[in-house]
Amino acid sequence: MKAPLLRWLSAPDLSRVSQLQLLAKGVVEGVSGGLHRSHHIGSSIEFKEHRPYVPGDETRSIDWKLFGKTDRLYIRQYEDETNLRCTIAIDQSGSMRYAGSRCNGISKHEFAVRLAACLAYMLVNQQDAVGLATFDSKIRTYIPPRSRPNHLQTLFEAMSVSKPGNETDLSIVLQSLLNHCKRRGLVFLISDCFGDAAAIVKSLALLRSNYQEIVLFQIWDDDEIDFPFQTRTMFRSLELESHQVLIDPTSLRAAYLENLQSFRRELQQGCMQNRVDLVSVTTSDSYSAVLSNYIAMRRNRA
Amino acid sequence: MTLLNGLLAFGAAAFTIPLIIHLLHRSRYQTVEWGAMHLLQSSRNHNSRRMQWQQLLLLLLRCALPILLALAMARPLLQSFLSEDGQSAMSMAIVLDDSMSMFTTDQPDAKDSVKTRFSVACQSAAEILQELPAGSNCIVLLGGAKPEALTGQVPDELASKLSEVGKRSIPAGEFNWEESIQTSLQWLATSQHPRRHLVLISDFQKHEWTSILSPQPERSDYGTIRPEVSFLSVSPNTESTTLSQPLNLSVHAVDVTPSILTVERPASILTTLGNHGATQSDGVVVAVFVDDLEIDRQEVFIAATSTTQIRSRWSPKQTGDHVIRVQILRDDQLIADNHFSTSAIVQDPIPILLVDGDRRSEIMQSETDFLRLAFSPLSLLSGEKGDVFLSKTITPEELSESTLKKYRTVCLCNVREVNDVQQKWLHDYVEQGNGLMIFLGDKVRTEQYQTWPTLSNNGLRIANYATRMKVRSEPAESPDSQLSSVDGALGAGGRIRTQQIEFLPLREMSSASLNSLASVRFEYRTPMELDPAALKIPSDASVAVRFEDDQAWVLESRIGKGRCLWITTACDDDDSNLPTRSIYVPLVQKLAAFVCNAAPPDTTVVASDRWMRTINASKWDPDGPTKQVRVTKPDGQVVTVPLAADGNMQFNDTRLLGPYFATLVGSKPNLSSNESRRNLSLEPMVVCARSQDWRSSQESNLTYLTPGEMAKLTANCNATSSVSARELLNTFRLNWHGREVWTWIWTVLVLCFLAEMGLEQSLSPRLKSKSVPDTRQSVRGSMS
């Protein structure tokens, strides 16, 4: 059996991802140095402002040169840089088990895991803290963010045991994720987001209001996008086995695609309103390419 | 609903093909484990019901296509009860029996107020016609003798005509139901209406229908649609038998002898009477009328179901055509057969010229003495008038062209030789339509006759002559045979071959009787050998009568309009015992009448047969337009027919029984003293139409089909039977009527086909894929 890292990531993926750097859009909380700005004023080297001295301040913080010039006591304040606390949430509901005919046998869940592995590898390499949450109808696994290099092995092992199967309710899961993400951070939500779009958007807004930056990777299979079925088909639900419908796909295709557009539009508008990055990807895409494209776009946007 | 091509309707079973395909298609599907059920479910909620209806509609359309196609090809006849939709137009052919039996009255005592069955039939037919729906077309055929169609554009017009026809009292010939039905079916086959009816109104005499009381093969001459056949009987619906028949006397036939009548020549009128009733009839008064003048009245007794004959004498007073009518002066159930009419033609004596080649002063020694006696027996023996022929004897030297013009026939009797000029006269004389008889006796110089020009060279000769010879004959059966032996070569055959006489005038003389040629013995003859090839004789020269050794006795040739007869024996008793036989007089008279076309034309014709008459109209307005003949039919109707250039008149419409009078139309010629009115055709010409021979005709036998036989007939013909027009109309109303609707079905079929194509296209995946957005590109491009 391959090592978890090599199992999920190929050598070209690793080489491509290792050169990426993900920057948080806003300030993040952290104690160790990193790439990201923090609202904690500390001993970093980047000057922020002066303020008048008040009793109780450390005397080492007094700017004696300015005292000599102005004959007043001012305190020098520096902006602190810290590491990023990232949580990767992987949807392991039954719907993620779908693997179409045009995706080389990779299910949406496998694609999500590989994408998450790339993210974790990239973030750990830039000394950010990375945590993992897997969920279906509730959070099944939660690993708090760590920035130690050997934490990556923990994450990969957790990913490898993740099995899709049950129903999902993303809105409830996001609300329960709040209990684990009490500090500022970045949440990578990798899911197909199947469910009530309005409820999902509402939960995203709640998570967003708790100082969490959210990047939502919505995973699609090509079959779910263009609905290519021609013959009479019995569609059996991946989440609830008793739920099945026998239909003529040709007659329903137009309505299906219309519903798909509507669903995506609603989710997209909700994400935009709450400043959530929504990245729609299909399982036929290269996950490393998707990730690099997204980071490049994010960097340009910043 | 009736299917005209019912077998093709089984093609409707093909509707199961799309149904089976649909069911098989339903049972076969793939299974996909699917995640985005929420998208699918909402789509299904929106569309599933509509799509189900569309699929169901498509299935119905596909099932309907073969059903409609099969129905259209099966030519359905949409039917409904008359009370609902009985006013659709129809075609109806009505065959009316107008034979003699239909003129029976059921209550003979009150004849003024009682109608004949024919009038009842006409009234019933009119009633049926008046009840026909608007737009219907119909035909009425009078079925007696030769069927006659009453013309009319609309049923009401025909109904009014029928009321007029119903007043007629003149019957037609025997009911020709077979030709009537055939004509009706042919007319119905060309009809445009799908509702077709054939109504036959008759009294259903037993003898007419006995032939089809046994099961008959189905007719196939009615075209595509078999018409409904209905019988309407106007006869009493009882188990009638011959024994129960009421009084019914009839005049079967009237025969006038002799066949050639001349003024003052006594004629015999033989009347055959019959009694079809079950009781004998005493004191039946029978009157004989000639030209409506009663010439005889007799009282006869006729036993039950038997016949009797009466004979009346009539001595014609003037030439011309006469109508002889025999009338039973007693009313019975069928009055129409109580009288019978025939016609008799009284001619002028036929002038005949006898050229005697062996004239002697002794009595009965001249060559022509026997002929003179045979042609004019009455005047020569008893000094009475009435001879058919008026003869004159001359010598060969007296034969001239001017003399010939006065006679219709010339007899050269043992004339030694005829010079070339006389031959030419005689040739022209015959060519103009007169007759020539040449008797070859012992005076004849055959060498001179052999030099005559042949027929092909405008001459008279048709054969080669041999030397007069003696023939060997068996002893004569008759004791008065006193033939003596004379010189000459011995020959064979002194008897006439009577078995094979096809010569029309002498055909009836071949039978063994007093008037038979079998008793005649010949001793001498002048052989004539007919050699058409060598002499280039046309085919209208032939040997008419032969001896038993196959040698010719009588040879016949046609020259122009006339005839020439060569008799190889003399006309006196030198060569045979013929002049001493009783056959001699009729034989020479028949030969003379035949050779000059003196036989009277037909005096009666069978109803519907053609009446042909040669009319001398040469002096009627010779420079005028085409001559016409006005024919007055027995019912008084007048018809004008053209007269052919050769003087022949042809009249075909003789279906009514009774006398037909024909008169020339135009300016009449002036009557000169030496010509009779008859020769100038000033008098009307008459022919009487009669039924078939009374021995085979049973029109007067009022025996009808019994109810059981009628039911059998109805079943055999797959028909319905009624006894009144009202009952027949009620039967119509109870039956189905219909309209052919295949054109509608074709229209629906085409519409269904177009709808199926449209629906199929609207449900086509390819078409749908063009109408939906490319969500794949939009997903890939979205990264917010």
C-alpha cells in the first residue's frame, strides 16, 4: 500500500502544488510567524503606528528617538504576522459517491479528497495550520488545525478512511462547524452542496459572520451537468436507497437542466452576497490545475 | 357499420405492434445510482404528468394509425337507424312485372272500380319512390319481354310517370326477370350512393320462378356493394293450386291459312281456346273480328283445364294488311288473355309468265298445261276467284322485254333454246328482283344451253349440262305410276333425297306424308354439274335439292335482287310422276312464290323481337327528305322510325302484345288505275306481337308461389319479402342504412400521421438538446 501522500497525490501534482502559496484575504489569528497578517500587535518587524505612552506600558516600547525630538513619550507599535488556521471540510455524503462515465472512475468524493490533500500539503508547506473535518449529515471526523509537518500524515490518514454513504444536510453541518472554528481562519468546504440552496447560503452567512473566510469548492460530475441519459432509466438515490424514480430522461432533460441552472444561480448569488468564494469544478478536471488556477485568480484579485 | 372489404379489417390487429413495442420498452431500462435526486425530483414533479400524457398520446396515435389504415381499406359503411339518419340519399332500382298475368283483377265482378295487379304494382312503386330521401336516384324497369326503363330525373317525376303507366291495359310479353335484374344490377353498380336497393314487384307466377327455388350460387355482377333485394308480391298470398283456380278463359292462338292470301281466296282462321279454371265453361261465346268487323261468332264448350279449337272461314274482300282479332265475350279474372290478335296480308294475284317450249293443241299435252293448272286451279277448274297466281302462256318466240315487265316470275318450260338477246333480257329481268324458273325437258338443246354466258359473265348459266339421261328407279309405290321407258342412258337415282333438304320452300315436304317428295319417282333428267371453280360461279349458287344419287334436281342462284331456279326435269309428266302427285300444286306454287319473293312478310312477331318490313316507298315524294314510318303501338303511343334506303323498316320496340300499325309519313302518291293501294303502300301495315308459343307460355296459368316457396325463394336470393309498399318501407326503416366514410377515415389517418410526426419530433432528444443551454461550459467558467 502506498503511503497516504503518494496515494492521493501524484508527483506532478506535488511539484505543482508545492510552489503555490495561499494568502488569506483578511487578518488571521496566530502565534507563530507566517505569511498572513494578524490583528495581534507583536514583535514583528513591520511598523504600524505611534501612540502616546500611558502608565503601564512597557518601557522598551518607548520610542526614545522620538522623545528626543518631541520631548514626549510615544510607544512604537508593530503589526504582527502570523500563521493561517485552515479547516478543510470534506463532504462524504452519499451523493459524493457518484462517478460518471467520463471521469476515469473518480468519484466526486475521491476528487474532493485529492483536492483536500493538495490543499493540506500546500498549506502545511507554507507553515499554516491545517485541520480537517469530514461530514455527511453531521461532522464525522474533526482534526484541529496544526502546522507541524507530521500533522499532514494525520490528515491523510483521516482522509483515507473517509467513506461516503449517508444523507447530508450541509446547513446543519456548517452550523455545527462553528463550534470548532472559534478563531479567525479559513474554511475550505469541498462538497456538491446538494440540498436546499437557501439553507446552505444562510449557514454560509452564519459561518462567515464568525470571522471565517470560506472557499466553497462545489464538485460536479459531468453527467450531473449535461444529463446525457437517453434511454429509460431507473435513478436510484445514492443517499436514500428507497428513493428511486423510473423516468424517460429525454423528456426530463430540459427541466432538469433548468433546475440545475436555477440551483446554481441561487447558490452563486448567496455566495457572492456573503463574500464566499464559490469554485465549481468537475471531476474530469485536474484538481491540481483547479487549485493553481484558483490561487492565481485569488492572487490577481488581491 | 358494415365493412365492404371486411377481410382487410383484420389488419387493424396491427395496432398491437406499437403497443407491444411500448410495453417491451417499458420493461427495459437501465439503473443509475444518482446523487442529484433533488434536481431530478423537482423536474419530474413539473413534467412527469405532462410527459406521461404526451407519451400516452403518442402511443394512442401510433396504435390508431394501423387501425385507421385497416378501416379505410375495409371501406366501412357508417350506418344508423332511419329514425336517426335515414335521410341519406340512396339508389333504387324497381323492376315491375308487366306481363299478361299482372293484368289480373282480383274482383272481376266490379271491373270498373277494381284495379289490375299491374296498376297496384305501379301505385306501390310510386309510393316507394315518394318516400325516398332527397338526392336519391332511381330507375324503374318494366320487365315484360325486353326490359324497358322509365326515364326520370327525380323519384317524384318517375312516380308521376308510374301513375300514368298504371292505367295501361296492354300487357307486355313474358316477364323477363333475369334480364331485368341484370340490367338493374348493372345500373346499381354504377351508382354513387352506398345505399342500394333492388325492389322486384311481381305476382310471382310459379312457372317463372321454379328454376331458382333451389339454392342458387351467389351473384357477383352487382359491383362492389351488394344491393339489398326486396320482393313485393301483388298476388294473393294463399296456397293456390290449379284445382282452386277461378274461371279463366283465354285465346291461346289464332292461325290463318293459307299463308298467301289473295282476294276472294277462302281463308281459314283456326282459333285455339283454353280454360285454366277448375270448372268447365258452357256457352262461351267467341267472336272473330277482321278489322273490327265481326265475321263469325260461335258458342263453344271448354272443359276444365283443357283447350279446344274453332275454325272460322274468311274470304278477303280487298288487298292489304288486316287485323284478325278473336275475342271471348265473357269476363273473367284475367281479361287481357280473352282476346288475341294476329294480322293477315291479302295480296294481289302474282302474275306469272309460262314460256311453253312444247306447245300442243291437245288437252294436257302441252308442256305448261300442268303448270297452268297448278298456278290457277280455282279459275281453271271451277271458275272461282282466289288463285294466288295469274298465269299466261306464250311461245318462246313471243318472249320480249316488254312482256317480261308485266310479270313477277317467268317459267321457261322445256324451251329448246334461248337466243342471246332473250338471255340478256332474262338476266336483267331477274337482276331487278323477279324470278325465273327453267325446266329442262326433252326438247332442250343442251349444246345451246352450254353456250350461255355464265353467272360471272352477266349470264344465267351456273353449271355444265350433260346429255339427257334415263335414271333407274325403283318401282313406284303409287299404283297410278305409269312411267314408260324411253330412250337414253341408264342412270341411277330416281328419288329425291328427302333427308337432307335444306331448301327453305321445300323443307316441310321432306316429311313422310301426302305432301312428301318421297313418293315422287323420276325417270329422266338432264344432268347439271355445278362446278363453281371451273365456271367461276359465286358462292350464292348452290344445289338446293338432290336426287338420291347426289345429282342435282333443283339448283338455285341469286342474280341481283332476284332468284333463278334450274329444275333438271320437265314440268309435265314426261320425266316423272310429279304432276300426278298431290304435292305438285303446292310445290310449284311455293317455288314460284319463293323465286319472286312473294311470301308475305311476318304477320306476327314474338314480343320484343324485331319487326322488319319492306315498304315500297319509291313513289312517295321521291325527291323529299329521308322517308319515315310512323308506328302506332298497341297502347296508342306513336313512334317514328326512319325507313332505310332499300325500303326496309326495322322496329324493335314490340314488347307490348297486340297490333302495331305502320304508315309512311309524307305526301302520298296519286293512285293510278293500274296500281293497287297496297302496292303504293297507302294502306297501313300491321304486325301483331304475341307471347311465346302458347304451348310453352303459361302466362294465363294463374298459379303462384306458395308462401313456403316464396320464403324459400327469398332465402335463396338473400332478400326480404313484402306484400305491400307500406310493409316494404317499414322493412327499409328497420334495416340499417349507411354512408361510406372511408374518405373521412383517410383524412383522420393523415392527420394522425402528421400529429404523430409532430409529437415524435417534439419528444425527440436531439431536438431537445438544441433547446437547452450548455450548462457544462457555464459550470466550468464559474468561479466567483
